[in-house]
Amino acid sequence: MGLNSDQGARGEWTQGFANGAATLLIAALFTGKFYLLFSFLFGYSSSYVIRNDRANRPRWIKRCIVLIVFGALHFTFLWHGDIIFLYGLFGLLLTFFFFRAEKTLKIWFRIIFSTSTIFIVLIGALTFISEFLLEEDLGTSTVSTLDEILQGGTFLESIPARLEVWLLSISAGIFLQGGLAFAAFLLGVRLARSSFLSSPLDKAANLKLMKKGLFLGLPIQIIAAVILLRNEQAAEPSESIYLISLFVSFVTAPLLSMFYVGLIRKLVEERPRLVLWMKPAGKMSLTIYISQSVITSLIFGPWGLGLFQDLQTWQVFILAFGIWLLLSYFAAQWLKRFEQGPLEKLVSSLTRNR
């Protein structure tokens, strides 16, 4: 929202030490990793709706349809990088897996994850061959219609431009993260059956999980992020090297995501005060998610403060944390008065079994 509508932190937005450091941290620690965590939690939380009862499937389907509608409104009027629409869409597909045997879920998880990985690797290889062997120009335009409107257009003018960027980004999103996200859905469904997140912590097994994720996952992510950054800061950046470094980051993201899961579980068990302050934001995740888009739309859009492309990458990076902390405080105050967040209550009322 703040830098480039369809490219994000690329090119000029990576130049200099501060911008480069912010880009490196985003690529190494966040990109692709938290998307998988959210996907895992989405699959896991389905157990709270289904409750191992086939009679609850209609409620799940209604929830997915509501998410699709919310997502469509979100990407139309606020944020073209919406994920709610895809969650609702893939959630409908997940309906067919709720009462399958454990072995079936394992097989489908492996098939979907492996197929997605192979497909991504092949596309990466083809882009490299096209650019360096066939000498084709893979460069993409860095100025979109939405960028031009965000420089001084109107809110109504931004809607068709935002939809145009969304159509391009959703195809890339499904390709890059769709299969991996659905595999994470299935893993969440499986682990919910054993109450993985609420069962007593096996410290030895959790430590093993953390070590594997940290010592295997983090070096790969750092190397991929360094390659991505050096390429973006080069005089003539290569589009295929950018894509390959991004593909490597996404394919190996589950390793670092495992570390995050293990770390959070360890902190909840041993140092709860360090993490439980985030609980209200977690209980109001949909409200927080949409509120972030509302706030950033007003910060960067010309119908608000008009700061689009006026801030540097490192400033946007810090701003993102500031907005989340502010909304976390809001969530804590809201839940002192009400049982649910406003959007959570709306979804609950729309999907309640009648």
C-alpha cells in the first residue's frame, strides 16, 4: 500500500542501508512464513466449528461463503492483497476432508505439497532459461494504473485499478502460495484431532522442532533474502534471479514456520506474560486484519494523508508494527466490554445454525 501497488519493496525501494536492511528482514523473516502459519491455524480452527459432527458442515460452508464476500469487499475497496477471499474459497474445498481417515489426510498433504513444490521449481528453472539462455526480457513495468491514482486520484477511481491489480496478484498468489496454503490447511485439520496446540507440551519434541526449523530454515531464508536484495540493488537486476530467490523462500518457508510454532508454544508454556498480551488481537483477528487496511488506506491514499511513495521502506516497516500494536491495544480494550470483536460477532450471527 505504501510503496508500489504490484511490486512492493523492489528496485529503488531497496536502495541504501536502511531500506536494504528492512527488505532483508521482510524477506528472511516474514514473507511466506506467516502466511503458512495463518493457513495452518485456519485449518486447525475448523475443528471448533465442525466439532467432529457432520451436522456442522453447513455452518462451515456458510462461514466460507461469508469470508468470500468479506474478501471481495476487502479487495475491491481497500486492499488488493486480500487473503480472506482465498481462505473462503479453499475452505469450501476443505469441507471434503473433514471426516477422512488420518492416512488419507497424510497422503493428500504430501501430494499437494510435493506437486506445488515441483511446479514452483520448474517455473523457476524456465524463467532462468528464458532470461539467460534464450535472452528474453522478463522485466515488468513498475508503474501501475493504481500507482498513478494513488498519487492524486479519487477513491472511486481507485476501485477498477485495484481490481486490475488484484486479478494479477491472485493468480500469482494461487501459484506461489495456494497449494502450500492448502497443505497447511490439511496439516491443521490433522493436528487439531490430537489437540496439538492445547495438549501438554512435550519439551523434548518441541525443542527438536525448534532446532530443525531454526538451524535449517533460517540459513536458507537468509541466503535467499541476500540474493534477492543484492539482485534488486544491482544496476541491472535480473527478473529470473528475483523470482528464483522468492520461490526458494516460499518452498522452504515451512521450516522457519515450524520454529515460530515451537517458539510460541514454548513461551506460552514457560513465559506466558511475554505473549499473552497478544491474545485479544488473536481473538479479534478478522477485525484487526480489516482495520489495518482501513488505517493504511487513510494513511497512504490521496483521500487521506496522501503519503503513498512518500515514506521509505524502513519507515513503512516500522509503521506496520506501530499500527499492529495500536490495534492490539484497541482489541484489549474492546474485549473488556464485549465478548467478541465487531466483525467476529457479525460473522457469528450470519453463520449461526438456526
